[in-house]
Amino acid sequence: MEGKTILIKNAKIVNEGKITEGDIYIEGDYIKEVATSISAKSSEVIIIDAEGNYVFPGVIDDQVHFREPGLTHKADIASESKAAIAGGITSYIEMPNTLPQTTTVEKLEEKFAIAAQSSFANYSFMFGGTNDNLDEILKVDPKTVAGLKLFLGSSTGNMLVDDPKVIEKIFSSTNMVISVHCEDEATIKKNLEAHIAKYGEDIPIEKHPIIRSEEACYISSSKAIELAKKTGARLHVFHLSTGKETKLFSNKLPLKDKKITSEVCIHHLWFSDEDYQKKGTHIKWNPAVKTPKDRDQLWKALLDNRIDVIASDHAPHTLEEKNNKYLNAPSGGPLVQHALVAMMEMHHKGKISVEKIVEKMCHNPAILFQVEKRGFIKAGYFADLVIVDANSPWSVNGQNILYKCGWSPFEGTTFKSRVTHTFLNGSLVYNNFKFMDVKAAKRLTFNR
């Protein structure tokens, strides 16, 4: 259903803190009208009955790793963006630690060219900072690129930015949102050496959050925030994993006025260190999944608005890679297909309202990155929409996992909710477990 006029009837529309029953009229790429009752203007209008289910704005995932170019045995832009669409994620911001890394404008534009050909969802990329590419950073057009990503903790290749003078220079030189991975490398190295001395090659996975410790996270996050305050930089701290870090953030200002913001990921809200025994290296992430107390404090900070965004940090590896012993098993796991339904499960458990899910997964990423005309259900905005049936249980298994890597940390989990329809730029692209033969993805633009 491409380039058609569509009328969504009988929807529970979730937008800007309210749930209203009504209809949504889509013309071309855009939402034309949102009202209590809308009649079809002609017989050409395609009517879709939402049947009293929720309609959300399309989710904007501000942190994914789709592995292209260079690591496409794990994933690629086509496979993972398709999984994202099935999970209600209509726009994503992908990270620069591919091979080659996205640390020159030339390599950035090569990734945009790949996405223009193969992405199923709307796309943008972060530009990667290194210890020696400030000249390239200054060439980036902030209206067409999501932002800048700095790894202040270990990363592939030369993407670890560990020179304090360089970090300060970058913070002082750009107005773009600077998103950071915060873990103190010296602390991790010291902890790892102590564990190798004790266990040799057989470090238990349960030691991961002790090696990549609360202290390592807090030292790095607090330094980054201190520097952002000093330089006036616009800082966004990715994937908080500790309760201690949440105390570094404020809820005193509306998001649009905040200079320092933060994100939490699905896995840090769902899992704890009690799950390592059963899940093993399949829940090995950096930063590490930590204690139930940390998880509780992350939830508290999310709900009181010290944490601004929920993301996936989708980072697939093959099962063969993940099934290695601790030292050789890479960190990261696939999540885009199951991120929204996992949060809906938390809604069923009374942890979070659907309005708050939409705020943290749709509205706030759009506000934070100044994404143009997305993230809300409003006339004049792109018609990126998701219909969610909150009472249609299904179980995650090998047959319905869409990730190229073929596995999920949620395998065996039954979710009560499912995404039934996904609309992208006014086109119905996913309908009840089936993908429509429609190419509708666009490059994201930014109001800067």
C-alpha cells in the first residue's frame, strides 16, 4: 500500500501523555488529520480498522549496531531494519564502529548510500570520534547527521577516545549532540587482570559486572558530565547500567532545554546479574547487566525523568561467537524486534504506562535529536505509525526471529502484546507478520 490515502479507524491513539479514541487520516507521506471520527473522502481511501488497539508513533531507536559494512556475517542494514519494522521501530540511528569505521565524511556517505538502497526503516548514522579526526568532525553537516559518538570505554579498532585534551577539544568544537559510551578503561583493565590471575581462561560470566564494574561506569560518566558542564557541550550518555550513575542526572528542566541527557536500554531494565546463570554469555553486554538493585534504580530514574530515552543498543553476534568462553565471547545482543513488546510486557506487570513508553521511545528521541516531523501523531508529521494489540500472546522462537544471527536473548519468552501493523511514511509496510512489497524508508533530517 504505497502512495495511497489511508484511514485508520477505531484507534486508541497514544500521544503526548494521553490516550484518545479516534481516527487517523493519512495522505501521501503525512498524517493529514487526527480526530474523534473521520469519514472517508472518496471510495479510493483504504480503511484499516485498528479494532480498538493502540496506535503509537513509530519508535525511534537512538542506538543500534547493524554491522554493515565489514561485519555482515552477523547482520546487515537490510536484515536488521526489517526486524526493526516488525518490532514497531520505524527510525533508527546506527553506530560508527563498523569496518571500516565511520570516522570520515566519505565513509559516512558510503553508509548512507547502502541504507538508501537496502533499509526497510528510516535511517541515520552517528559520526565516530577518534583521538585524531577532529578535522573530519568539523566537516559534518548537523542537519543531515544524527550526531557524534565517542567511545570513552573500550571499542573496536582505534575508536577508544582516551586523550583528555582531545575529548575536551571535541566537546568545545561542536554543537551536535555528543553521545558517549562511558566505562573507565583503566579500571576495567585492572579488574580483568585480577580475574585472569585468579581464574585463568575460565572466568565465570557472573564476574562480568564485577570486571566492568559500577566504579568503571561512574568514573567515566561523572568525568564526561563534568567536562560537558565546563565546555557547554550537548551531552547524551548512552546505556546507563548502575543506580549510582542515575544520581548524576536531573529532572528539573523539560527535555528540550536539557544540555545533559541519558538513555537506558531494554536489557538493563529487563535482566539482572541473577540471569547470568541461565543465560550465560547471551546476556553479556557492555556495560554489563548488574544487580536487581541497579535495575530498580534505573526504573526509578526512568519514571521520574532523570533518564530520558529507552533504546535497544541492538548489537548482534553469531551464536558461534557468543558461545565462546567469557574472554572470547563478544558483548552485545539483538533486540530491535522485541524492544517494544518487552516494554509492553513491563506495562502489563504494572511497571510503566503506555503513555510513558511512547514518551521514552517515540517522543523523546525525536526531541533530543531534533528529528524533523517524526515521533508524534500530529497533522503535518510523517505517518510513521504502529498498531499494537495488547492482548495477543506469542512466544519468541527460532521460526519467528528475524535477526540475521538467528537467536534472541528473549527466546522462549511469551509476550502478551504484538505489533500488528507498521506504517512508514504513509505506507503500510508490515501487516500481521507479513512484509508488504513496498519501499518507503527515508533518510532522517534534523531541525537544527
